[in-house]
Amino acid sequence: MIIRTPNDDCLLCQKNKATKKNSHIASKFLGKSILGKTGPRKGYILDSSKPHVKPRVFQDSPKESYILCPDCEKYLECLETYVAENFTKRLLNERFNKNFEYKMNEGGVEYAICKNLNNKLFRLFIISLFWRGSISNEEPFTSFNISEQDKLRVVLQESNSTDIQAIKLKKPHANLHEFQIVVMRSKNSHDPTGNFFYANGENDNLYQLILNEYKFFISLESNSALQKFQFLNNVGNTNFIIGLLPDQTWRKLRKGLIDLATKKSLDNAKKMGVKPWNL
Ligand SMILES: [Zn+2]
């Protein structure tokens, strides 16, 4: 565990001092939805690197101090505000039907084409989620590391500004549109008991984050496993496509991940010679 102090440099701009306390790793607004809007605010963290520890209930989304300077924190906040207002609050919301085109492919997969979403801001936001997860030492990101994390940082840094209009106008880094991104959402996320964070980077060059009803994949390589998602794979500067998964598929997916985490926990427990917590 690395202990950071306010005398350390900001991990994003690498110029200013990282004096900002309590930076959200998984975005405040996604954290809110993870923890549910009503009732007891809690979710679960699955961390297979600590098989002997009972899955931790948490009441607030992970935060970390002294990773960013105030300006970089503000920059990431600009991206979050844009995405919260123009994407998460509007997708599958009838009042904003004109912003999305809802379709189904021949295989019965439902998806939404985001007609009024700024591709650059949305990409930068997703890149910032993965970058924050990669630099974080907090659960469940303790063992989540993107080997090419500096590639993400450089792309983020190129558009760094505390002014949303300036971010929009700045010429983006050439790699911004090359990264492959897949975003999926459960169509009706009525199950607040299933809230959890999950981060995985086990496969080569393919990383995934699950933040409550959202699932994000990123790959920095052009010939990656993300190609299997075909039309849901977003490359380039076109309207973003979001996969909409029926609840049943979502539940199956969640069960699959829990099973996988259990298996990894058991394997790790064996390696570590400890008695595993029974998931
Ligand atoms: Zn900074």
C-alpha cells in the first residue's frame, strides 16, 4: 500500500501538488446509483485478491486523497457533470426520447444510439474511470492495473481544462478515438440488492468495470477481444452505441461474475494457504 501525501505530484498533470482530498474513484453520481436512491445506502465490493476477507459492505463509493491537484479534480468533475446531465439522467427516460434511437438487431439485442451525446466528452469520461481505477489503491481496485495506464493519462491530459467549452474545443489526442469502448446497461435496474463494484483486468488488453447498472469495457489495442461485441464496439468519432440488456441476462452476468470471483478467491486462498470466506 502506497501512502500518498499532499507533497506528492498530481498523478494526472504531473505538475501541481496533489493536495485534493477524497477524490472519487468511480464518479460520485455512479456511486450514488450504486448505493441506491432510497433505503439503506449500501453495496458490496468483490475483491478476489483478498479471499480470506468477507465481501465488504460499503456505504460510500471509494475515495482517495492526494492523487489529484484541485485543477485536475475540477477537470474530471466537468466530464462527470456533462455525462450525468446528458447521458445517465436521459437514457431510457421518455422525456428525452429525441436524444436516443432505440433499436434491436436481428439477434434480438437491444441498443440505443446516442444522437446528442458529445463523443469526445463521453470518451474522456470513460477513459478517466479506467485511469482512476488503475491508479487507485482502494478496494475493489487494489489489484486492478492497466499496464498501459500512461497511454490513458496522456490522452486525458491532452484535453485538460477546468472549462467545459475549452475541453470541447481543444484538439484531442490522436489516440482518443482509437481506443475500443463497449458500454452496456441493464434495461430495468430494479434490484438494489445486487449493487456492487467490480473491476477486472485479467485478460490481455481487455479491461472491464461494473458500476451498478453499467458495465464498461475498454481495450487499447486494435485487434482485441472487444471485436466480438461487433456493432456495440465503439471506435472512432461516431454516435455512441449502448447495449441494453434485459434483467435476466444482467442477473446471469452478475451470477457469472460472482462465481468467477468465488473461483478466483478459492484459487488465491489455496496459493496463500488461508481459509477462504465462503461467498
Ligand atoms: Zn493536476
